[in-house]
Amino acid sequence: MIPRRPAAPEPPKHVIAEYRHRTQTVTCVCGWQGSSAQVDSRPSEWSGHVAANRTSSTHR
């Protein structure tokens, strides 16, 4: 039998650890903090953080 290679560890997910509604601030599980408010129809800081840290499962 051919031994299987161990699976590569999954990259950390960027999900909300804490959300403060009144101030519209977000804390990510990675420690990043920023705004979840959209200004002038532009994406929020949170959307930018998630997009910047998004990994594609098709690129390995």
C-alpha cells in the first residue's frame, strides 16, 4: 500500500468574533478590527478584509 500524505492544514477562516451594532465595529477571530459600515455604496472595511484574505480552493 502507498502511504497517504497528510492533508495540508486549512488556512484560518476570517469570521466575526465580535460585532458592536451601535458603533458598527467588527473584530475578526484573527485579531483584525475595523468598521462594518458601508460609506457611499462602497464596500466596508470588513468586506475588504475578508476579500483580501480569501483563499481559493482551486489554487493550491
